[in-house]
Amino acid sequence: MAKALVLGCGLIGRTIALDLAGDFEVTVADYSRKALDALSDRSDITKKEGSALDLGFVTELAREADIVCGVLPGHLEGAAQRRVIELGKNYVSPSGFLNSDGLDALAKERGVTAVFDMGVAPGMSNYLLARGAHMLGSLDEGIVYVCGIPQKLDPPFNYRTVFCLEDTLGEYVLPARYVVNGKVCEAPALSGLEEVDIPGVGKLEAFFTDGLRSAAYNIKGKLVAEKTMRWPGYADTINILKAAGLLDSEPIEISGVKIVPRDFAAALLRPRWELRPDKGDRDYTIMRVVTRGPKGSDYVTYTWDMIDRLDEATMLHSMARTTGCPCAITARAIMSGMIAEKGFIAPELLAKDDVLYRYLLDEQKKRGIAYKETITTELGGVGS
């Protein structure tokens, strides 16, 4: 049986470990004993306590693995994923783009298949944008609308954290990259506010965030963008925090003590934003990918819609499942040879493969994560 190593045992890492356990000998590593104890009832999963900052620890575990799934916070990820690829081990991660310098050449040199940013967004978002562009041939417009939100309004923020809080706050201050006429442009995060109606959920607001990542450079079109959705009023609330300086990253001194405002804000918000399934909290993951353009003499729109909820049987957060499952499924595709290309590969670069497309969607559907594809055709249309 092939061996899989999962670096990180948070909600997403745990989901990946559980998914792979049926087909792999799984080892999961984390610095937190509490995180590992969440899998204490699974004797088929080996638990190792240690920090990803300890490259000796990472090396020892990765040497025994056939494939490694990296599920680490951004500040821990870069050195660990580089070490795994140096060791010649196949790799997949729901992140990785921000620490990718030189890794494509290294992976090719070591004969490694490494797929980065393979979660829900980034991940399936980039992949489906590229899939639509491929089927159209010429992309006029490709837009991702995506969110992880509480199912019920929860004043005053109407938000609960469904992944790394520091990374979430960081998204609100980074310029948002998007594509206009094939060129990468920037807009302030939280700008471009619009209303989106999601059937069965209601009206949400959507705004620019820097979510396209590698897709901003790999997918060409007249307009290519990603927008984060939240319950209405959220953007105004976050803009107030920004205006107060609470999301700044430069240290300030208070009573002789230097603090980073964003770290302080995270410490205050974490207990207030924590999703608490044991107290009745439930989360939605919602994504809509819209691609439009001419196809022959017609004008065609391909749309994918996904609405997912917390799994009541396992009590796994929806965001953990919709992020972790594509990563685990991609690990299987690499190990089976379905993905054989060598290098450090973005999801959107795999979108032309019809077999992989059906595999990714069918395997997620087996796990209760359903993407509904809709095709709308204007016969003889020219678009707008």
C-alpha cells in the first residue's frame, strides 16, 4: 500500500488524512498534540508530533512517503514544500503559490509531480475557470464568486472563521489582481461591491479579493476575476477596521510595548469568529464560476454552482471538506498516473484533460460535494 504524509492536522489536514486512510498508509504530522488528538480514535492513522519549521523532522517523515500533502499556514509552508520536492517526493497542497519561486524547475529536475493551490478556492475555482475557457476557445468573461459563511445571520459581523484567520485578514489588505483584456490589473481589496442572489441562500454581497493567484497569469480573457461573497454589510464593517488601522502590519508602540495591529485584531476576533458546531454553528461553502464567450456562431455561458454544508455525520466543516477533498482526490490522481506531468503545476493547467475533469467532479460528488454545470446558448448571439 502506498504511503501518504499529511503535514498539518488542522481541520483541512484532518479531512485529507481521513479521506486517504482507506487507500494509503497515512501519517499526519503537527506541532499540536491537541490537533493530533482529534484523530485519536483512528488507529489506522499514524500521528507524529513536531514542527514543520524543523526540516530534519520533515525530512525524516517525507523520506518514507510516496506522496506528501502540505496543509500548513503560509509562513510555515515555503521551506517544507521545497524540502519535500528536493527529496523527489510527489506533492499536492491546497496552497503553495506564494512560495513557488524556482519550484517548477526543481520539481522537473527531481522527477516530481507537484500540484499546488488544489483546494476549493484556489483550486476548483481556477480549474473551472480554465475549463470554461478551454471549452469556449475564446473567453470574454470568467468570474468566480466564492465564500465560506455561517448558515445563519450572526450579528454584528455575520461571519465565522472557516480557515486560517491571519490569512483571511491578509486578504482584506492585499491589492486584488484581476485580468482585463489579457493584462493583469489591480483593485483595492473589498472594492467592486455587487449583489449576488444565490437560490436557497439569499442575497449576498461580493467584492474583489486577491484570489486568482496563478490564474491571473495563466488564464487570458477580456475580464477574469474572483470575488469573495459575504452576508450584506460585511465589507463596510471590515473597511471600518481597516480605517482604524487594525489590519496594519507595521508594529506600533503602546505603553512601551510593540504590537502588530493585525496580530492584535486576530487575537481579539478569533474567539468571536470561531465556528462552534457544538453550539449549533453551521457553515456554508458556496461557489459560482461563470465563463462566457463566443463558440462558433453562438454565444455560450458555462456556469458551475456548488452549495455545501457542514457534514452532520462527521461534523467536519464544509470549508474543510470542500478544500481537503479535492486535494486528497488529486493525490490519488497523481499516484494512479492520471496526472503524470512533472513540475510545480497550477490547477488551471490541468483543465483540458476530459478524464481528469470527470474524475474530479465525480469523486467529489461521492463525498457529497456537487458541482452543477449549466450551459446557456444564445443561438447566433454575439455576446455583450
